[in-house]
Amino acid sequence: MSTTDSSVSIWKQPAQVWAVAFACVVAFMGIGLVDPILPAIAESLKATPVQTELLFTSYLLVTGVAMLFTSWISSRIGAKATLLIGLALIVVFALLCALSGSVDMIIGFRAGWGLGNALFISTALATIVGAASGGSSAAIILYEAALGLGIAIGPLLGGLLGEVAWQGPFFGVVVLMAIGFIAVLTLLRGPFEKRQPVPFSAPFKALGRPALGVLAVAALFYNIGFFVLLAFSPFPLGFSAIGIGLTFFGWGIALAVTSVWVAPILLRRMPITRIILFVLPLLAIDLIVAGILVAIPMALVICIIVGGLLLGIMNTVLTEAVMEATDLPRSVASSAYSAVRFIGGAVAPPLAALLSHLWGDTVPYLFAGVSVLIAALVVLFGRRALAHIDRGSHDAAEDAEAILIGDAA
């Protein structure tokens, strides 16, 4: 792992870096913000769990599809304009969600929110790298810290505001993102890294590369496990909004700790594919145990927290694997990979709710565990295409780049 300039603290950054970092925290909060209020939305708007879970589907599906085009857009209009458009869309559609009178309206507006999120997060890291003091390693540490903080705070804030009303978390995002918009507008100044126009077809062609294709398919099945744990668990937990928020605050803290500190240690000591093939079966076991013990709330809470620890490792390791998989520009590789993996995230929540309705709360977790095992098999049988990744150097400063969810995912 490359080091930062020893004479510069990573925390002594220009105001424009902190402006983008703050906006990153709020953007990543959006991933888990609605988690604690899913049961409240279902009750207040008389929606089924399947309908309610579509709040994740519309958001993630549009985010994934938009990722195919964000590198093409930002390479033409520039980083600041892309960031501001993304932030503005999030403010508008979060406000519309808060003012909605039906779950169908919220589902539609969450799709617009996903478009704004894709535009913002696809550009944020490159902007921080270009403006940060202390080198790219310092910038990536800041970005990962913002990711972890946002994922952890999102459910907690959602739970606190959700205790007042289900609309509360949406109004919270409006206020925070509006502050982020003003901060980026006033504090973010050039010079920016000059961008070469990216061909419209670049992300589609990238998926034809064997290594990237293997990782994208594996991530699709992995994300099913991720979002069953995140999006379905509030229903069987049976907690109030604040109880769900505290549970997933712990999940987010666990994810942040292993993503920022544990994963880099493993990457220095083990080949990437070995880490993947070690962690994915552990995650599958955790999901299966969650399904078996789903009727015991505290047991399910423990499985959720343990899942966060494993998900944090996987997010960071998959990010590095994608960056080493091809010689393509990072923005192209990450957008192509993210588009495929978000399909898994989009499909998982409503499918989990449907499986629960048909066969009980255990089945969604078993389904998630099997999906994660399929992801492991994809990597196992695709190891020949990934061999060059294990031979490469694991320089986090050179290899990490903006991939949503995750990084999420």
C-alpha cells in the first residue's frame, strides 16, 4: 500500500476536499437511510413488503444503468458540473419522496434519486484525488472513511427521524444534500484533472474482457446476499425504527472497520482470489445461520453485524480486483462492473420479500447464502482469467477507484 507524503497529514486538506467528502458521507447515507422506515412505510401507506422493497430496486437499478453512461457524461461536462447535477437531483427527488402520498410515487422518485447518486459518486473520488494534499493514498483513505461513515450513520439517522414520521429521513437528506450542494458550488475550484472524452460504447466493450466479466458476474450474485441482509432484515427483526436504525448502525460500523483497516492487511498478505474464496463461504454460512435463527431477534442482530464485517472485506477486495483486472481507464472498468453488480442489488429485496411471503422468513436467507456460494464458484472456475490479478502489486493508492456500494456494495 502506498504511503502518503510524510510531511502532510491526511486530515489537513483544502476546503474543497472537505466539501466533496461531506457530500460523499450524505450520498452514502442514502443507501441505508430508508432501511429503518420500511415497515413504517408499509404500514402508513398500506403497502405490501414486496412493494416496499421496490424502494431499493428502483434506486439501485437506475443507479446501475446510469453508471454505464456517467463516465461518458463527466468526461464532457467536467467534474464540478457532474457533481452539482447529481446533488441537485438527489435534493429534488428526496423532497418529492417526502411529499409523496403513495408507495408507487416513492418508488418512482427513488429512481430519480438513483440517477443523481450515480452521477455524484462516479465523480467524487476522482475529484478528491485531484484536490487532496498528501497524494492519492490520503485521498482514498478519506474517501473510504466517508463511505464507512455514511453507511453507518444512514440507518441511525433514518431510525431517529423515522420515529417522528416516515417522511423524516427524506427531509433530512434534502437539508444535508442542499448543504453539500452549496459547499461544492462555493468551495470546489480548479484546476481539475483534464478528462479525455470516453466513447459511449466503452463500458459495454469492457464487459467482454474475461477478467472483468468474471468479477462482474460474481459481484451480481454477491450483491444478492448483501441486499437481502440489508433490505429484507428490517421486517423479520420486528423492531421499531430506532431499533432497526441502531442494528444497522452497528452493521455499518463493522463494515467500515474491516473495509478501511482489515482488508488492506489481508491484501498485503494473501492473493486477491484466495481472500475472495475464503470470505465468500464464511458470508454464505452467516446468511444460512441467519435464516435458521431468524425467529430469535438477538441472534439475527448478531448475524447482521458479523455480515457487516465480512461485507466490508469483500467490498474493498472486489474494488481492488476490478482495478487490476484490465488496462482500461478506471472510470470505464468501474462503471461497467457496477452496472452488472447493481442488478443483483435491485432484484434481491423484492424477491426476498416474495420468498418470505410464500415460504417463510428463513427462505430468503437461504436463497442469499446459495447466491453467495454461486459467486464463490464463479471466481473459482474463473481463476485462470484472474491469475494476473494475484501476480499484480496490491497498491491501494493506484488501484482503488470509485465503485458504488459499496462499496455497497
